[in-house]
Amino acid sequence: MFNDSGYDSSAFILIGFPGLEYAHVWIAFPLCFIYIIALVGNCTIMYIIKVEPSLHEPMYLFLAMLAAIDILISSSTMPKMLIILWFGVMEISFNGCLIQIFLMHSLSTMESTVLLAMAFDRYVAICNPLRHSSILTNKRIALIGLLSVIRGSLFFFPFPLLINRVPFCHSKVLSHSFCLHQDVMKLACADTTPSFVYGLIAVLFVMGVDSLLIFLSYAMILKTVCGLSRKESLKAFNTCISHISAVFIFYVPMIGLSVVHRLGYRLSSTTYVVMGDIYLFVPPVLNPIVYGIKTGKIRNKIVGLFRQSSP
């Protein structure tokens, strides 16, 4: 449908919801509402942590980093998606697509790194509580934040370079409302083996290693907790519930999207779009809700803010 429609041949074409083009305008409203929830929720978490001195602890500082990353991830894709749905402007320039690919993958790596740091924080707090404050100092927390940025940038900076060197001589219609590395490489009319191999290696060395280390952290936490009394073990596990939820909220949609792209050849194009949207927008929306409900200090502060603002 795009062949003779006057689109720029150097640009990629993003799609909305195939088969539901007549409802794009209405679909955009709930998506916009979801985006607003993500922005308000994560900004609220960051504000509360900033103004409340009792929250200047490793777990909450890492949570502030997580909230900032979630804002950047959703903001790197949602505005363009809303433009597609509301105004039908489906083109994205080649360079714009490369920038979006880099941002998405690098920010996801940063989020994975922060989730790993939060797992380490829970491990130290439960398994070695007397050394918690001396191990996770503010300086080291800031260094971890910096390393997460460097790690995400270094691992996925080659993605745009690898894409830039291959020609695209056929369709440039992508499967999502945003640019994804494996989706773009499917459209290349040259050997993309180096790009796919590097992408697989990068994902394994980042997401694979992080998820393994998170699992090992909780295995050691479980071993320690089993030696405590029932009351103490429940109290220790209660401090981990929010983080465990955040891990599942991040990794399950990511794995689902990866499986769909690699194994779901017979799935409808709508399935690709929905899985991509879940991967992008579920973590930024649910993370502040989970931490707001399960973390007493944050919940109480939010309630206090609402009471202050009410007449």
C-alpha cells in the first residue's frame, strides 16, 4: 500500500495498528493517557526521593535512576507513535530511525544494569547488613549509574553503524510504530549476518548475564533467609517484592518480543505491534505503581502530597 504513495525512498515507514486504521485516532487517546501516567508516576517517584531525606538510601536512589530511564524510554517512542495515529505521518528518516534504535537498546541496557544493582543492594542488605552502608556509599551508587550509561552506550553504539553499512533496496515498511534493530535488519538486501551475530552476542552479554546474576543474588538471599525465623524471613522477603516485580515486568515483555520476532513467523502483524507496545510501555507504567503500593515510605509520602494539595 506504500509503493506508490509518495513516501521518501530514504525513509522508513512505521505502522500503527494494521487493520484498525479507521480507529487510529481513538486508539491514540488511551495510549496518550498511558504515556501521561508513565510520566506523572515516574516524575512523582523521582520528586519524592529527591525531597525526602529518609529516602536517600541505595534502594531508593536506584529506583530514581530506574524512573528516569523509564521516562526516557517512553519519551523516545511515544510522541512519534501519537503522530502516526493522530496525523498519519508514518515516515521516519533513516538517521532518525538509527537514533531511535540506539536509544531504545542502550536505555534498555541501562535499565537492566540498574535492576542488577538493585538486586545486589537487596543481597547486601539481607546477607551482610552490617556492611551495607559501607559497601553502597553515595559515591559508589553514582559510579554505578555512570557505568550503566557507559555500558549501554558502548554495547549498542555499533548497531547504527552496522545498519548504516547495508543497503535497503526493497520494502522499508517496519513491523512496529518504532524502530527496532532486528526489525530493520530484516529489510536489508545484503548479508546481515555480522549485525545479527553482534546483536545476539550483545543481548546475551547484557540481558543474559544480568538476569543470571539477579537469579544468583536471590538464590543467595533465599539461602540466608531460610536460616532466619519466620517473622524475620517474611520481613526480608517483603523488602524484595517490589524489585522482583520490576524484574518480571522488564524481562517478560522483552523475552516475549524477542520470541515473537524469531519464532512467530505466522503471527499477524497486529501481534508484533501489541508485543512491541507492551515491551515499551508496561514497565514505565507499572514500576511506579508497584513501588508506590509496596513501599511504605513512598506510599505515605504520596498520600501526604495528595492531602496537602486537597482543599
